[in-house]
Amino acid sequence: MKNIFFAFAILLFATSVTSCVILSPKKYKALLGSKDSLYTAFNESQVKVENLEDEAKKLRKDTSLLGEDLRDLQTRFNDVNASFNKLKNNSSTEISKLSENLAAREKRLKEVEEVLRKRDEATNQLKEKLQQALLGFTKSGLTVEIKNGKVYVSLMDKLLFPSGSIIIDENGKKALAQLAKVLKEQPEINIAVEGHTDNQKVNNLGQIKDNWDLSVLRSTSVVRYLTDIEKVESVRMTATGKGEFQPLGPNTGADGRSINRRIEIVLSPKLDELYNLIK
């Protein structure tokens, strides 16, 4: 562009020179002034063109950089969007699984609660039956109560055994016979017989060496009577001796020691259904 402009100025000047053979000094000076003005305008235009070219070059560079930034941002956006969609899909799957698991747990919880409700209902019914069957022995030291979902039939030693003996007396046999009638009607009940003593030392009882022996042998006598005589299923029975180590009262006086000497028959429902639910 600047070469074209320069050629145009020369042509104009040459035309002016050749158009007249003789120029007056005034016209000649005016012509020179026009020439200088043209050169000045040309130089200014050249500077402007150079500035515009520099600006265009800078803009092209900035545009290129912006394009790179845009492509980088687009790539990062695509990556983030892909991650978001993946997370969204995974979250939907996880939420669905959690919902299914929660529904399954709620169902199992209701089933367990129903089994426990039935167990508690059966336990209360068993307690009532035992209380009715053994009503005549309550004054002789027999109690029936529920603890921890189990029925405890507690018989003081004087109701079953002569002092220091492991042989069940007639009154004790009557109580156990009444108990056996209820137990045989409840085949789903497990039976644990526990022997308990006070802390007084055992003296001169032959094969019985201490309170451990006395508690175990008394519980075994009760189990044998219930299974051999009253025909309660042996597979349901357990005999244990607790000695003096689970007292109900203090062993410092006769009354406390009396309630500690006892046979406890612990009746608990079979919980196979409950165990199957919570496996």
C-alpha cells in the first residue's frame, strides 16, 4: 500500500512539472509545499499502517491463544461432564441399591419383631399356666417370674429336699409332677435346671465335698426325676450347678441363706426361627 501511495505522489508531482514548461517562483514553491505535504501524509499513513499491522498481528496472536484456552476449557468441561454423568449414574445405582437394602432390612426387622412378639406372648402364656398349675406350692417357697424373655420357676430347697440331701422328698415330687404336666404340653420349650446354695460349708455329707457338688447333684436329681419318672424329653434338659456364686440375698443371716438355697428351672423358647432370620 505504501509503494502505491508513493508512486501516486511522484506521478502527481511529475504531472505538475510537465504540465507547464515554465513555472513562476510562487507556483514552484506551492508545488514543493504540496510535495512536502504529500510526503508527510505518506509517512504518517505509513506509521499508521505499521501500527495497524502490529495491532492485527497482536490480535491474531491473542485470538490464537484464546482459541487454545477455549479448546482447553472445552476439553476440561467434557472431562468434568463425563465424570459428573458417571457419578450421577453410579449415584443412581447406589441409591437404588440402598433403597432395596433398606426395604429388605425393614422387612427382616418386622419379621424379627413379629417373632419376638410371639415369643413374649408364648412366654407370658407359659408363666400363667405354670402359676395355675403350681398355685398350691407358692406358700412352700415356689415362685414363677419372667426375666430376660425366659420363665424362671424357683423352688426353695426345703420344698424339694431334706436338709443336706440330694434325694427329692414326696412334697417335692408332687411339685415336679405338676410342673412336668405343663412342660410336656410345651415341646418348643428348652429346660435348664440350676442348683444354687448358700455359702455355708458342707460337712459330713459323704460323696458331697462342697457346695459345687451339692448344687450340681441336686440339679441332676431334678433332671432325672423329670426325665425318668415324668417322661419329659431328655434332649430338652440341661443340669448345671452354680454353687454359692449367684445368691439372691445376703448370706449374713438365716433368711438370706434360705432364699439362696434353691433350684431354678429356667424355661426358654426355642429360637430357631429367630436365628434363621438374623443369620
